[in-house]
Amino acid sequence: MVLFYLLCTLVWISVPETFMGFMNALFHGLDFSRIQTRRALSWWDVVYPAIVFAVWFFAAGVFFAWLRNRLGK
């Protein structure tokens, strides 16, 4: 998931207008340009969400592994 997030961020940085058009189409016309800011993207703006994704999906994996083991008995 983190690798997908980083790839998505790289595409957004490379071609922001095309990416926004794709995201708007992907989510049935929801206008993502309204949440886009004009300030430059820092490394922390990329790394922090990647850390959050990693922790969140690890926790979800632990939960589902526990649930599978619990129900499998």
C-alpha cells in the first residue's frame, strides 16, 4: 500500500493537471481541485502519510490475522 501511495504521489507531482482530471473522473466527478493548495510539497508531506498508511495497514493485518486464527479454531 505504501508503494502504491508513493507511486501515486510521484504521478501527481509529475503531471498534476492530468492526475486531477483522472481523480475527478475516477470518483464520478468529485472535484478534487478544490482541496489542492498552491504551496510547494515538502518531503514531510509525502513521508508522513506513508508512515500513517504503513502503521494503519499493519494494524489491520494484525487484526485480520487474529480474527482468522480466532474463527479458524
